[in-house]
Amino acid sequence: MPEFSLSPASATVLFVIACLAGYRYRSVWKAEGPRWQLWVFGLIAAVVLLVLGLTPLTGG
């Protein structure tokens, strides 16, 4: 069974993606935009944050 881990650079990129998706989620929510956009940006942010939280980082 292969062991998966993230490098610090890939974890940073994923974190930035989660931040941007969360920002877009909030802006669509405040503008009372389409519900499908809320779902898309919310799911992207949630999945990326779960990956970051549950996947170990490599040692440097």
C-alpha cells in the first residue's frame, strides 16, 4: 500500500487554493449569488482543507 504525503510546496499551493475558494464562496454568499456557485466553491474549499488536514507532510 503506497504512502502518500505532501511536500511543503504542494501543501502551500493547496492552502492558497482553499483560501481563494473560501473567498469566492464568501463573495457569492454576500452577493446572494447562484446556489450552485456556493456549492462548487464550498466543496472545493472543504475537500482541499480535508486533504491538508489528513495527509502528512514530508520532512522538508
